Amino acid sequence: LIEAILVLTITGLLASVVIVNLRNQKTLDRSSDEVISWLRLAQSQATSGKNESSTGYGFFFRPVALKYQDYIFYTDTNKNKKYDGSDTEKSLKVYSPTEFETCSYKAGQKCDIFFSLPDGAVYTNGALAIENPTITLRSSAEGSKIITINIVSGLISL
């Protein structure tokens, strides 16, 4: 009887660890999928060239305590190819416990990825990108995922 109870206890503990890890992986997957969707939306709206009152669309990662905890999808209404607080915006948050670790730059610095009208050229922090920007998402339990934006082909990949 004691052996059966011990086996059931160990099995229950192992099952709970597996369930928690799967839940965290789903959170990281969901966060990376959402970031990619918003980046693709900014890119497709820029290449469609429909908004004549803007120079394009961007994605700004707000640094909080050396990590990026939330991000802003914006329309560049003042035509400076970067987010400055006066642009039309939609603020979004990552799914907990996922956080932005880096964004092609050192952690904690501002990160602004912008797609210009009408060709979708990629800008980072207001300057034309000379290398492929990357965004690293991290979950404390499940590691990290890197999103890359290819400045030549425009491909956004995980």
C-alpha cells in the first residue's frame, strides 16, 4: 500500500511539472505569434500605401527596468519615421511570463522598428536599417525565441 501511494505521488509531481512547462511554452508561442502578426500588419499597411497622412507604420518596444514589457503599434503621423508619443498608437502587452529580452540593441535601450510607405523599407530608431533587426522574446521557464526581419526581402521569421 505504501509503495502504491509513493508511486502515485511521484507520478503526480512529474505530471504537474510537465503541465506547467507546456503552459509556459504555449505562452511564449502565443507572444511570438502576436508580435509577428503586428509586425506583418505594420509592414503590409506600409506597402499598401493607403494612408497619405503618414510616412508609414511602426512597432515601438517600451523599455521598463532593462526589459521590454509592452509594445506600441503606431502610425507615423508627424512623418519622422520613429515613435515619439505624438503618433497615433495602440498599446499592447506581452503575455506573462514572457518578456522582451533584446531588440538588436543592448537591453534597456529604446527599440523602434518602422516600415515606410510605399516600399516597406525598414528603419530602426529613425534610421534606415543596415542589418536585419532581431527581437528576442524570453520566458523564464522555457528559454527564448528570436524574431528576425530581413531588410532585403521583407521576410519576418521566427
